[in-house]
Amino acid sequence: MIKNYIKIALRNLAHNKVYSVINIAGLTIGLTCAMLILLYVQDEASFDRFHPNSNNIYRVVYQSFNHGEEQNLASSGLLQGPRFRQHVPGIKSFVRVQDGYADFKTGSTIDGRSLLFVDSNFLSFFHFPIIDGNVASCLKDRHSVVITRNEAIKRFGTADAVGKVLMVREGEDFAPYQVTAVTENCPQNSSIQYNILMPIREKPDDQKNDENWFSYYLSTFIELEEHADPTVVRSQMQRFYEQDATATFYALNAKFGNTSKDVRIGNYLLQPLLDIHMSTTFAAQNGLDRASNPIYAYILSGIALFVLLIASINFVNLTVARSVRRAKEIGIRKAVGSDRRQLIVQFLGESFVLCAIAFLFAILLVQLLLPVFNELANKKLAIGYLIGGKLISAYILLFLLTGLMAGCYPALILSGYRPVDTLYGRFTLKGKGILQKSLVILQFTLASFLIIATFTIYSQFNYMVKADLGYNDQDIVMVSRNNITHQEAALFKEQLLRLPDIQYVAPKNGGAWSTMANMANDSSIRFAWETIDESYLETLQIALVQGRNFSADHPGDSVHSVLVNETFVKQAGWKDPIGQPVVFNFQNNKRYEVIGVIKDHHYASLDTKIQPQLFTMSNANPYGVFYIKIRPNTATRSLAYIEQQFKKFFPLTPYQYVFKNEANLKSYESEARWKRIILFGAVLTIFISCIGLFGLSVLSAEKRNKEIGIRKVLGASVQSIAALLSFDFIRLVLIALVVAMPLAWLAIGKWLENYPYRITPGWTIFGYAGGAVLLIAAVTVSYQAVKVALGDPVKSLRSE
């Protein structure tokens, strides 16, 4: 019986090639999307689960309160791990992880590499498989280093690297560090990523200094005892912290002049290791990497569901539309004794055969598209991920659901035909095809929604990368070198300016500095703190709106003068900012005076609101980066000269450069990636919707073949017939657009709230999106309509 069902199913697919190709293509694409998304979601959910004790590992995080504002810090300092371990029951062990950077020398080549500074028990606390070396002792010596397999092969040409020596910069010299262990490369689904591990830097007196409670720059992990209650442990941590650190907390605030009643000691919390990867409150940072946002998984899952649902809708619509052609077959089956249950099994069987074919094609397509998908989603998923108990179970469930979703309704409808009606040719579909039309509206609503979302994301992305930043980032080369003295910077700048192609050179502090200071009205402001010279504003073409710039003619500028931006002035509440004092508490209440106000500019990316910004020329602060403005179209010559001079002045520092505009663009990589993903999803949904619409138009034209012949004989033009056949479908697409637009308006409005600087979605976006959907649908339907309208009416009328 089953063999007979399969044979009939295959025969029907072979006899209806257009129908079969459309359904198989749609389901294949839908299943491919679903499989790829399952891979993505599985990878997201698997982060950090490879550690055997992952359920008992927590990161110590901090929630501070200042002037009524709550701030979440994923960082801790040197004291939290040792003191909590010593004084709080239930904590089995701790490990601290700090991201760092070091210069390595191999022969005459110097290269800078990121690394992690960790406690000596790091490799026994976490489960990173070790190839060679002693887990217990490999990080105990200060001059020991642990590297991964890839790092060992890169540096020594072999993974057998234990005992070999790496030269690591210490000050102006390079010291030998011995490789004491080699580990496997970090799994791609690990929040902790490293190539090099070195012992954490800690001075003998650091544990005695209570002020280190309030120095946050690393991550502290604790492992709880097997039966310890995290809630109880957290409350005991907080109790001990308040007992041990409250006096120091208020003493530090008094020292820095922060005596507001709104300031109170914060709370320590425990964040499960398995929550870190997709946390939006305490993200992966300070030695952790590959942070994600759960919204990405939701977006991708939504796209996969849309595509699979649209493909299933096509199946239902085309099967029901074809039902008239199978009416006699059903009547004969019933007349010779088939009951309804057998017919349902037959039609469901056909659905599963078709899904099985689509499933096989989908597996092949997944393998072909995986590299493209990895690039789109910023993942490193492998074909081997397809093989796994949970994933295979998920695929089987997906196959069964798709088969039932696509075949259940048509099977129930087709099996209910009355044999008398079908055999005497009196059969017609009841109703006005409300379900069929509703499904077309639904699939084009989904497709239109994604098209509108795509236009919105493109517009927002283009706005961000083309917006006026308040400065000119073109033709500016950025070259970094940590801890440059002002004297070194002046000599290097003087040498660079000897090349006529270099217009300006402006040194600036490296990294992002921030601090707080007091105003004359006893208020305090947190701000971005920059150290520059007098050329900075001119180099970046930042406008000065009040006062004057720093000047070499005013030697005192490097001692007591500052510039501030407009946002700083607004938050300080100054009406006349020039001459206003700014008191740096942590510099023993050193007083600075505002000499100028610069125009607000986007010194960070446009997904961050402009914050107060203050500039000094203080000789006590080192520089870390040079902004070098070159003449247009002189990059090759200028870069060669910059490199030559850099190596001459700083021979022990690796030379690297980046153009400022490229660095700015890189900050929008996430938006660019999701722009491509949404576009990809929109193209798929509109494509599957249109092939379904094409199939329906073919069947509709077949049903109205004689009507079209009569109309042509009576003088109807090709244009009028084509319009007649197309209108019913275009009307459904118009209804879908009317439904999709308000839904898309709400969704994109919510999404745009994430950006402080954003477009205002207007009718242009909706007009372009609606026009694109209508045009694509019209071309799809009109092709078949024109083809039928051009046919010979004699052929359609000569036989009844």
C-alpha cells in the first residue's frame, strides 16, 4: 500500500512539472533558511557550555548608584575574588581575567598582540584542553607564557613549543618568557578567546589597599560549591562588601569632593557564565569576547519562520487550486471503495514525498551556502555542526511539521469531494476562494513587511555613514604608539611636517578616557577627557564657537586651560562659559579654566549620544595616537614617509596605521551585517511569494481558458485580457500592503528608538517599498496573463 502511495505521488509530481518545481523550490528555500537558523540558534545557545562546571560558574558584576543614576559594570578589580573567596561560604574558587596587549620580538621583527592576563589556576578553573604542559604550574612563574596551537605553529612552526622562548617588551627592553604550556585553540563558542596567556600583574601591597575595591578593570569569576545557593551567596557577598568597604567608599567620595546624599554604595551581583554571551545588561568585555544580542536570534528566527510559512502557503494554495484537475481521480477512487481516511493518507503521503525531496535539496543547499551565511552572521559554523543528536531531532521535527503544515489542509479538502459530482463533471470549488486569497494576502503581508524593514535599515545605515560628523575625517591617517611624551611627540610631528604632502599632525591620548570634575555651583559632571595639542581642532576642522583655541603663544595653556564642547556647557548650566572653573578632585582639587567652547561633534559612532567632552594640553598626560592629515591623492607617498619616520623614532614599536574614515565606517559593521541579512530575507520572501503567485496565475489561466477564447473572438484586446487576469492578484497584493504598512510603521519605530540619531520614517520609504512589491507582483502575474492572452482562441474553443 505504501509503495503504491509513493508511486502515485511521484507520478503526479512528474505529470505536473511546473507545480512540482514551484513547490519543491519554495520548500527547499524555506527549509534551508530554517536549517541555517537552527545552526545559528544552537551555536548561540551552546556558548560556554563546554566547560564541565559551567552551571556553577558566575561572573562578579557591580551595580553602582550615583546622583540617582544606576550604572551596571561588568568589571571588578583585584580585591573582589580573593576577599569574597576568603570570607563568603559557598565559594569554591575564583579566577581573574584581564585583557592586555604586548609587543613580541622574533628575530628583528616586532609585532603587537592582544593577550589575557590571568590567575595561575585559569586552566584548571576553565576547561581549555591542554596539549602539552602542566596545568597546575604552567602560569605560576612571572615569566611564563601559555599559547594556543595556532600561535605555536605561527611562531615556531610546530605545536611542540613547550620550553621555547618568546621575547616580550618590558619598558624599553625585551625580556625572555618561557612557553610552559600549549593549549588547543579556543572553541568558537567560547566567550573567552585568547592566543596568549600570561600571569596577572599584581603588586605585593595590592591586596592590602582597600581602595582597590573601587578599581574596575578586569573580570572576576567564581565557582560555587556543588550545593551552594547563588542567592544566599550573593547576599553574603553584599553583606561582607558593605562591612569591609563602606568606610573606604565614603572616604574616597569625600576626598574627591563628591559629598552628595544621592551617592550610596553599590551592589555586587552574580551573573551566570551561560548568560554572558547574550546579556544586554552586563555584556562580554574585559577579557571576554563575541558578545551577542538575543534580538539577532529573534530576527533570524522570524525570517526563517516567514520564509517557511510562505513556502507552505504556496503548497496549500497550489494544491487547492489544482484540485479541480484531480476531481475525477478522487471520484473514481471513492467509487471503487476508497474511504476518506485512505485518501487523507494518500495526499499527506504526497506532501511528505515532496517535503522529503525538498529536504534533501535543502541539506545540499545548506552545505553550499554555509560560508556565505557565516560571513553574513559573523559566525564560524561548520558542516560538522549539522551532525548532532539535538540538531538531527530538530531537523526531523522540522520535516514532520513542514509536511503536516503543507499537506494537512489540502488532504482534508480533497478527500471530502463527492464522487457523483466529480464523475459527472458538475464539480466546482465551493465559496469564493476566501482561504486561498487570505493566504496570498498573508504571504505578501510578510514579504512587504520585510521589504519595508529593508528600506528602513538601508536608510538608517546610509544616514549613519554619511551624516555630518561635525569634523572632516577624510585623508586622515591614524598611527598609534602608547605613552608618548610631549617632547617625543613634538619632535616626531616636526619631522613629519617636513614632507609637503603632510598638511597637519595632531597628537592625542590613546584610548577613551573619562572622569568627573566639580563646577563652581557644587555640581559634578562626568565627561570624556582628551589630551591634545594646538593643532587638533585645525587638523579635524572642528569649529570653535566661543573663546579661543590652545596656542603656543600662551605657555600657561598646558597648565591650567581647558576646552569644552557645547554639551558640557549645557550640562554645567553655564550662560557664559569662558573663564568658568573646572576642579579635578583626583588631582588634589587642581583648578582649570575654560578658554574656549568647541562645536559638538560625533567623536564616537552615531549609535552613541554626544556626551560632555573636555580637552587639556597637560604635559602630565601622555599621547597615544597621531592624527596625520595628508593631501588628497598622495596616500602612497605619504604612507611610505610616515612609516619610515615612525620606525626611525620608535624602532621597537610595531607600525600600524588606519585611515580615520575607515575606522569610523568599521564601527557600523554590525548595522552593515544586519542590513545584508534583512535584505537577504526580504529577497527570499518576495521570491517565494512570487513563484507561488506565478503558479496560481498559471492555474487560473488554465481554468479560464475558454472564457479567454470567447472574449478574444468577441474582440477583446490582449491588453484588456491581460489586465483582467492580473487584476484579481494585484488587488490581493494591494490589500497586503495596506495590512503590512501600519505593522511595519510600529516595528521600525520601535527599532529606531535604539539610535539617538536616526532617520524619520516617511512616506518615501513606504512608497518605494510598496512600489517595489507591486512592480514585482505585476511582472510575475502579467507574464502568464500576456502569454495566455496571445494564445490562439480556436484551440481553446474547438473541444468541449
